[in-house]
Amino acid sequence: MTLEHIRFPEKFHQNILASLNEEGLAIHFFATLFSLPSCINIIFPESISNKILFLIQKRDQEQHGKFPAYYRWTLGPVRRNIKRFESVGFQVISYNGYVGHTYFPKKSFFGKMERFYSKCLYKIGNPYFSSNAIVVLKQR
């Protein structure tokens, strides 16, 4: 759950690639651009999305701060994102998108909204509209 917070993902991935040995793998699990929390982060200014997060999750702001999110290179398993990973020298071994998450309490307004939203995304069945993804990469 780091990739969505990386401002310069191309450089980030170049550095990961350079640090891998010949048989090494890079595995990312990340929130995609169209997850409900991502949409909230994009629509609302940081100050408001920060308040929403701490209101919903009851987290201690001192211990569990919210990091800015940029959502660059965070699409589901679509050709555009595969080409991005390949452009820095990776081979995409597997890439799967999923819907749903556990950010919001199930019985809360946002939890109910998330379940409805996830059901809609699932019915659409388009990898652009996943909530999160896992990609496994290795050197070409």
C-alpha cells in the first residue's frame, strides 16, 4: 500500500529494478485510482479527506498520520499500466484487480456505500474500475 503515495513512480520503479538480483521479484499491492477512498482523496482537499479518514477510522493522528496520495501508475490490470511497468524494464508476471476493502466499518454510512460501490464495480467487470490491485514484476 505504498505505490499510490509515490510522486514519481517511474523513478521509484527504476530504483526497484536496479536493486533486484536476476531472480528477484517486485510485488505491489496498492489502492487503484477508482477505489472509493481514492475518489474521496481526489475529490476533497487533503485537509477534508484527512478529517474524514480520522473520523471514520478513529485513528490517532500522532501515531498513524495520513500520507498524501498521488495515484500515479495505480490503475487496475490494463494495457496502459502494463506498458508503464515494461517501459522501465520489468516483465509483468501477474496483475490482478480486486474490488472492495476494509477501510470503513461495515455498518457505517461509508461502509454501506462502499459495499454498494463495490457491487457496481464488480458488475461492470472492467479492470479500470478495480478497488485495488496486485502486480508481480521481474527483470526482463
